[in-house]
Amino acid sequence: MGATMTAAPGRAETGDDDPRETAPPAVRASGLRLDGSRGRVYGPVDLEIAPGTVTLLTGRSGSGKTSLLLTLVGRMRPNRGSDLVVLGRRLPARAAGVQRRSAAVGIHGLDDLDEEVTVAAALREREAWLAPWYSVVRTPDDEHVARVCAGVFGRNEVPRARQLIHELDEAANLQLRLALALLSSPELVVVDDIDALHDTDGRRLVWESLRTLSERGVTVITAAASAGELSRLGWDTLPGHVALPTP
């Protein structure tokens, strides 16, 4: 049996003239599935996710949450016959375009930060990667770090430039990875294993960061083991929810 999602509220009420209400879906999928050498990885899944919303994917271990997130940002190829359009581009044929306009955060082995470097070094490395080859990218100071992080950290304390990555708590580490991902101005951000953050207050801060991103027009899709996350948010409009079947 497949999982179906046809609406993703996930944003504050914005009025009848909100252009997102009539905009084409950020993600539209029908019969989306992936099989591996050991059988079904995920699916079939039907999705329709509006732009500028927050959506939570849930499923037990082995339900393919991470693989589905990577598929949605053009980094894994689904089965032939899957119908998937992301940001107006059909996947996997136009994966490069989706990759340029999206970001994946919190996925082990993909955006991990070196624990022994400073926040400034991590930021400089990211900015150097995005800058033209001829640009001189200087090591950022506290003021520059604060500017980059301000839109993500919210009520959480912004890290200092010379602070080591391993000195950040779990929430601040994930928020920093979000801030670095946003340097490329993605329209879609996927965040894996948000429930892996052990501190409840820290996890709530990250959820607030995700809501802030959606209010700025970024489509956010995150994953957790269960929908228990949603009952603790206290939002007037809860994120959309997709429960994945266990293959």
C-alpha cells in the first residue's frame, strides 16, 4: 500500500491573495518507488507539496526516508515508471537543475562538518566553493558569521567565528549546516532525522528555523521516525504529514 500526500499546509495563514496558493506544486510524484538489490527501498509514494510549506515524512527504520529525500533533490534515481517533477523539472532527466536549486541537510556523509575546525573555517570553505575561481574569500569574523546565521538561528545563540564545531550543541550544529546550505539560495531544502536531536528544546528551535525558511518561500521537507514531533510544536498550522509504508 502506498503513501499519499495531496496537501501540505505547513505555513502560517497568509491571506487569500497569497500567490503560493495558486502556484504549481514544488513536488509532484505519482507511483514513486525505488528498488535495490535487497528489495523495495521505498514506495510507492504519491506526493503533491505546495511551495513555501513544511512537510514531515515519517516511517520506521528501513522505510527509505533518507533515500526518498535524496531522490527529491535529484541525488538518487527512482525506478523507471516513477512520475516525479520537482521545481518544475522532471526527474531524473533534469536532475542537475534540481540539484542546483535544492539542498540536503543532516544527511550522514553528505554535509557533515569537520568537528575540529572553527565555524569561520567551515563558513569560508563553503563560500570559497560557491565563489568564482578568481575571487579572494577571506576568513569571516564574528560579524560576518552572525549575518550568515541570523536568519536561521532565531532565539538560539549565534556561534562565534573562532568557536570549534565540536563545541556547538546538536541544534546549533544542524542550524549551522542549514545556514551554510542557504548560501546557495535553494528553493527546496530537505532535512533528515530531525528527531535524532536528543534535546527537546533544541529540536523545537530547529523546527522554528524550518518554519522561518518556509515563510521566506523555501519549501522544506524533513524526516522523522514518527509524527509525535508535530504534537509538541504548538503551531496554529501544523506541517503536512506523509507516513511512508514499510517495504
